[in-house]
Amino acid sequence: MAAKSSAQSFEQNPLTEVLAPPPDSAAIRPEPSDLFRDNPVDLQVLRELENRNILHAGQFSFEQVVELCKLAAILENIEVWPYHPLDGKITVTAFFEASTRTRTSFESAILRLDGKIISIADGSTTGQAKGESLQDIGEMFNAYADLVIMRHTDTDAPERILENLRAPLINAGNGSGEHPTQALADWYALLKWQPRLAEPYRRGQPKLNLGILGTPGSMRAVKSFLLMALLFRDHIRKVTIISEMADPFGEDVTAQLGDAGITYEVTNDVREHLPDLDVIYMNSIAFLGDSYKTLDSRYKLNADSPLKKDAVILHPLARRDELDTSLDKTSHNLYFSQAHGAVFVRQALLMSVLGRLKALPSFIDIENSSSD
């Protein structure tokens, strides 16, 4: 079953104007409607996510990522709050590790869908500070909320809370593990930039040279971005990992790259490879146990870096000096649009997981709506 977008006939999302780059900037904000125009959303694919835990980037299918991004593009265009999609639903945002963008973008997404939030912005204010186990916290959350979104410094935290938690869990970052919804935001930005990526590869189409500045083995956002990239492998010519480490992956990522048959190389030479890259994904902060480590000073980009003319840069933020502000107003800047789009792709995911796609019949024409 499919849904045909009719976004043009409904009220424009008021965020559209403020998300546009300022007049003196060449930063990219791709047009969302290019992703869903003449390409209806398949709601049946999104229903597969209902009541699912969202733990890993690799758990999604190509079709699920594409349909989430198409729905997100509609939500980016449409004023959504009047339809109250999450009315009556309560979400716990439990952040046992510091966060700015992830927590606030999730909470913004929930509030703009008319959901309710129990916000834990600091783990030291919970019973965990007194020695309470995550297993017991999970049991308590069952009575408090319909969904839990959790970030934690421990990589095994999702496994522990899920021993007793029966409400769906969305992993918002687990130690050096993964950050699957960041990967959705990353690929949402890329699919808006190149809508052809949302379709099966056709012979003769150009393929992307994808570059990653960082260490997927210890940078969870980088790892999840790379693992989700495997779903788009037919559109990718080569992946170049630029890292100070000889083995930046870890065994699990290496095995998945091998299984996917994707061509990749590892190098520590930034300037040699930059001119060949169409997409550069970078991050500076690696989480190692109980501390943070930043990239070597060699791995920095600025407006004088030898970038390909039409190359785009992605960065999950927060940044330090590895991504110079001199790039902010250039056409290489896709990272601001990437950050803004996180709200809309998380809205699409929340509605899917909580089974509230049927609450939005007004801005998409649903075929066979009786089956909803």
C-alpha cells in the first residue's frame, strides 16, 4: 500500500523560512519536495517499525530508510502540529550522558507532534546515582511512558535496560557503540541532496566517492553512518577512511564491510585524497571508556582545503577546530541542513515506532485507508 503526497495543498511548515541559509551564504539546503515528488510514501514499509527497538543502523532495510526520509521530507514541508500525531503518547528522554542536539531535537520532534515528554537531562539526578541498576530503571519506565529514548556512556547499556524494559527503546548513543538516528539524519541530508540515491541504482549513473575523517571503531556517529552506507553500496564507488589509526574499524565493522563487498581503503593522508571525494563525513570526538579523545591536528578542513568543487561536508556536531567556520557560508556546507533535518526524520521514526501513521491522513492521501 502506498500513500500519495499532497503537500502542496496544505499549510507550509513555518520553519522553512528560518531554516533557509542567509542571503550572503552559499550553504546548501536541498529542497525536501524533490525527494517525495512523484514518489509516494509506502506506509506499509514504515509499519514494519511499529513497536520495534531502534538500536543499530544496520537493522534498517534500504526501503525503510528511504521511506522514513520521504516522510521526513513531507514533514519538513508541512505544518504538522494541528494533526496531533502523538497526542496521548508519553516519551521518556533519558540522557545519562551529555547531549545538546540529540536530546533537544528529539524533544522538539515530540512536542511538534503534540506528544508529552518526561525529560532526564542529567543521569546524576536519577536513582542510578544511588546505585540503582538499569534493569530496575527499565522496569519502572514501563509504567511511566510509551517509549524510551536513552543515551548512556556504557556501550552495553541498551542490553541491560532491555532485560526488563518492554516499551520500545530508541538508542540515542551508547558509549562507543552506535547512534542510529544520527545516521538517519545523515542519510536524510544526502538523499535530499541527491534524490537518485533513494532509488535502485541504474546503469550509467555516477557513483559517489565517500570519504570519512575519523575512526569508526571508536566514534559511534561515524560507525553508524558507515554501516548505513552499506545499504546504499550500489551508489558508492569507493569509501576512503582517513585516520591516524592503522585499523580504525574494529572487527565487527571490518566483517560487515567485507560481507557487503564494498571497496574501501584506509589512509592517513588527508590532502592527497580530498580532491577525489564527493562526500566528506567527519567527526572529531571519540569516546574511549570514560573519556573523550579528539582527532590529530592534521585532520582539519577549512576554506583553503583542496576540496572537489561540488563536494559536500557532513558533520554530526558538536565541532571543535577540525571544521573551520570559514566553510560555513560555502556550498560545501551540508552540515547545517543535516542538523536541521534531524527533527523531521526523528518525527517520521517516532510516528512509525509508536504506530501513529494513521493520525496523519490530512496531509497525505492514503490509498486503501480502511486497512490503517
